[in-house]
Amino acid sequence: MIEQVTNDIALNENSQKKYLRLSGLEPLIITPESNFVNVGERTNVAGSRKFLRLIKEEKFDEALTIARHQVIGGAQIIDINMDDGLIDGKESMIRFMNLIAAEPDIARVPIMIDSSKWEIIEAGLQVAQGKCVVNSISLKEGEAEFIRQATLIKMYGAAVIVMAFDEVGQADNYERRIEIAKRSYDVLVEKVKWVNVPMWLVPVNFCD
């Protein structure tokens, strides 16, 4: 389960509550009263074999229909992932997001830019409309790189998901999850000055 963590976001100077705000062409405001938020995963090459095939074959117009069906089907956020060894992930991310930007019925919802490669994430951020979500960054490559990436995400005005990894590896127990989550949070708030910007800290779950 994703735990939303905010730094003093609950109250503003007028003591009025602030909520998570994302946007495509239209705003998406998530409050404690909001029901389940539907993230469409069919525009993720790991989540749809059909989508992967269309991207490999450079049939981007057909791939757009998958995104459109996600929105029609109730997706409130579209997750876009181009991480596959047989495609140019950076170029595919830019091309697909530019095509989405020209389709108001799709572009009305926020985008989740999903990649394990920073160059693909930043390519998506450079062409994203509205306030998107980056999925994800972590301390895996060290604090300096974490700060660099978080600073750029802040500059682009996006929200961020932070995974419970550090230089040692995955958080494999409760204590490690808390340790990494707290360290990530502290770095974002104290060193990146991440104030009133949405973040999620995501624990890594293991099955016996």
C-alpha cells in the first residue's frame, strides 16, 4: 500500500487544509474522502503485451487508442512506461507523450511517468502537460544523485514517488523501511527544501 507522506501540507497559513493536486488539462484533487484512485497501467510496456508490440512496431497512433480506452474506462491517472530493451525508451516516451498532448480527451488526466532510468523520466518531464507524478526515485544510487533528481523534479513542478531502497539495497524489514523512509523524507525537506509538494514513500513488500 502506498502511504502518502506530506511535510506540513495539512495546514496553510490560513489553517485551511491542502490536498494532493495533480493535473492534465483538468485538475485532479485527492482528499481523504476520495475513493480508490484508478491508475491506468495499460500504457506500460510491462503491463500490456499489446501496448509493447505497438510501440515496438512504432504504431503510436494505435497505441493512443489504448490510452483513450483507459480514460474512458475510468482511469484518473495514466501510467506510461517505456522500459524495454528492444525499444528506444527515451524517444518513445517523448513521442508518445507529445501525441497524448494533442488529444484533449486523453490529456485531460494527469500522467505518471514511470521508469527505472532517469534519462527517460526527465525526457517525460520536459514534455509533460500539467502536474504529473514521477514513479520513482530512491537513495539506491546515493544521496547526491537522489538530491539532484529530486531538485529537478521540483523544478519541473511534479509530484514524486520514493521507493524504499538505499545504497545497501531494498528495505527487507519494518525497521529498514522506517529508516529509509525517514532518511528520504528528511533529505527532501531539509536539503531539497521540498515544502508543500506531494510525495509518497513506498515500502517494499516481501512475501514469505
